[in-house]
Amino acid sequence: MSYLTVFKMRLRMELQYRGAMIGGIFCQMFFGIVLVALYRALYAGKTQSVPIENIATYVWLQQAFFRMMFATDTELTDKIKSGDISYDLCRPVNMYAFYYARIAAQKLMGSVMRAVPMLTMAFLLPKGWGISLPVSPLGFALCVPAFVLGFLCVCALENISVAFTMKSLDPRGIAALLNLLMMIMSGNLLPLTLFPESWQKVITLFPYAQLLDAPIRLYTGEYVPADALRIYAVQAFWVVTLIWLGVVMWNANRKRMIVQGG
Amino acid sequence: MNTLRLYIKSIGMLLRSHLQYTSSFIMQTLAQLVMEGGEMMVVILIVDRFENLKGWSGGNLYFFFGMMSVSFYLTELFGRGITGDFPSMVRTGKLDTFLVRPRGVLTQVMCSGTDPRRITCIAVGIAALIMGSRLSGITWTLTKVFILIESIAMSCLLILGLFMIEAIFSIFSVKSVELVNAITYGGRSACQYPIDIYPAPMRALFTVIAPFALTLHVPVSWILDKPLYGWPMWTAFVTPLSGALIFVIMTILFHLAMRHYRSTGS
């Protein structure tokens, strides 16, 4: 399988940058501590229906998998800008699947390598500051498939924004707007569990909530195991829709592509 | 004065060059608006849900948020050379060309970058300030206006000084150092809320090492008639000066570090 080979090669590349990773981990840890301190101070004034331990867990899982959400493949956007992408077009592979494999490898390795040490450190923090254990073994078991579906979803989203970049040649336009939308709607800036109840009903149906919010809620027990099938269905719906949309965009791009430069 | 004129002229030229790509510029400026608007929305949602934060009302929180975003993005607007581009200047060897010209390196670095897209972020910050001022019922006097301006100016110098730490590191290590982001961007995230809500170690960090508490929180709390830790009025005038102090220290260190600068050779 050639797509599997692309995936494996990217995994190895991601492993090269260890120095930058350690700095990134400490920076992300600091952001996590700041956020938890803020929510703890807010909770001191007015107790909420969502316990503080769940909010801390939410913050840590979001911070740990930050790279999965926001890492953009700058090499790929450079390729588009310089016109080198035409070499990739000559390969006897499906472009969409080729880039999907590439993005998936980058996101998986980048985030797992950071998440493991970060979550270990977060477990060592005192209760109410760090991450707590999953609500039940069943909850943890249910959160894993949700996480996988969310991962497929975020790769499909990234591929769509690459397709947009192909069109506009400037990764900072629409692609940047999509990224910002993701920051707010995925619960990275403020846990979705703290949004007004009426908003939550709508936001949790959006694709952005499927990435991390859905698995985290299964982990902390905000979603009971009985809900699991319904959540998987929503996630699977978005995975299929987004991949379909991406394939359509890539096919359209191929037909009317202008390669820059010589 | 001559340096200042040079700076204004360079920034003017850079502005015009940014405006050449109109549609890209508008798109990116809008993206900035969405970003800062999103940050503001988070504060609004927090106020909506929690009503107050250890005695600070919603209006107070908007005011703090506005102060931080105006100071931070003014610095990015006028000091882009330091806050963004410096590590890449070292890496690509662009810095070498500065060394042969008859001007200070720091002046030239400052002249080499501006980020006009930040203007929308500043607009959001000003909107937050106005909203915060209305909701907190501040009665403005000449002294308060003076302290407000002093606080913004000194916070800008502080932020510039903190970004210079990263610049100094990159002179030695060539690569940009992500760790410093913890006190620059991390400082912005943490200190857009009042400092006294945080546990002691964090308060110490933002009072002694990156004194946002002194340049921003002390004067702002006084403006809001809720002096921080009950400190007397004169502290609101004096403590912001620590921003200038940090800037001066970092400038000296920067020049010392430049003596050890070895070009990448590219």
C-alpha cells in the first residue's frame, strides 16, 4: 500500500525534531496551568453544575492534543506556492488519499509525542489541578473509538483547508479563518461544557465538536455510555461528509489547476 | 530625533508595501478581527456564566482585557521587527546587512517590520475598554487619563523587552526558542485577568520576572477604584516604570549579545 508508506515516512520525519518538542511541551504545560488557575478562581465565586475536576481534565486533554488540531503542514503549503505540487500530481496515486495519509501521520506523531509526557505530568499534579482518571473503565473504552473518529475528522478538515489554499495560493486567508473557527468551536479557548446550555445543543453537532470535545465528554462522564452510539453516529456522519467534500474539492482543483512558476 | 524620523519613514514605506496586496491584506485583517473577537467572546461568556471573579465585576474584567489587548497589539504593530521577524533574520543572515550600515542594529531591526493587520485587534481592545469603563462606572479625571496612558506605554515597553529575551536567545542558538513564548504569549493570556486571582508562584512570576502586575494591574486597579492589595495611590504612578527598566536592561543585554553574534554565513 503506497499510502501506508507515505504515512510511515512522515512518522519518521516527525520524530526528528525532539529539541523543539521539549520547548513546546513546557510552553503548553504553562498555558494549561494558567487556564486551570483561572477556572479554579472562577469556581471559587460560584459553583457550577460541571465539577472543577472535569474542567481541569478537559483543559489538559485539549492542551495535550493541541498539535493534532492546529499543526499545519507548512511544507505542503510551500509546495503549493512554489508549484512543486505538480510533481506530486504526476504520481500514479489518488491525490486526496496521498495527502490524507501525509497529514494523518504528521498529526498523529506530533500530538502523541507531546501528549504522552504532558499527560503524565498532568497526572502528577494535585487533584483539582491535574487530569483525573476516566469516570469508569467503560467510559475510557468508549472514548477511544470516539477519539479515532475525531482524528479522522480533523485530518479531513485539514485536507479541505489545503484544497482552499490550492485555490487561493495564500494559506493565510480562508485557511486561517477556518483555523480560528476551530479554536473557538472545538473548546480550545473555553471548554464547550462552559458555554451556555442552549448554545451547547447546537455547537456539539458541529464538526469541530467531534474532534476532542466528544471523546473528552465520554472520558469525564458528561456523556453517559448509553449516548455513545448516538455520538459515534454523528461523528461518522461528519467523517464521511468531510471526506466526500474534500474529494470533490480536490477533483475540481485538479481540473482547473494553474501551476505557479517554472 | 533623526532616528525617530527614520523609523517613521520606514514604517510608512512598509505600510504602503503591505497595502499593495489589497485582497490578501483585507482577508488577513478580518482573520485578526475574528481571532481577537473570539478572545473577547470568551470573556463575555465567562462573565455571563460566573458573574464575578473574586470580587472583580464583569465590567472590570472587560477593562483588564482591553488594556492587555491594546498594549500587546500596539507592540506587535510597531515592533514587529523584534516580536516576530528577528529569529528569521538571524537564520537567513539578513542581520549581517544591518551590521555594515551606519546605524544602530536595534534601530534597524525596529525599522524593518510592522504588522498593520493588528489594527483590528486594537479596535477590539478599545471597544472592550469603553465597555468596561461604562459598566464599571469610572469617572474619568486628568490623573486617571495620565495613568492610563502611562500604563499602556510602559506595558508596551515591557512586552518589547520580553520579546527581546527571545531575540537574545536566537543570537546564540540560531533557532527560535519556543520556551520564551511562555512568558510573552503566556503572559498575555494570564495577565488579561486580574493578577490577584492566581496562586502565589504565578503572581511572583508576573511581578518579579515579567512584571505585568506592576505595569498593568497596579495602575488599572487604581483607575477602577479597587487598588491592588490596598496599595497607596503613588504606587500607581511609580510601579509601571518597571516596564521601562526591563526594556533598558534588555537593550543593554542585546548589545552585549550582539558582540558574540556569528553569522550563519548564508
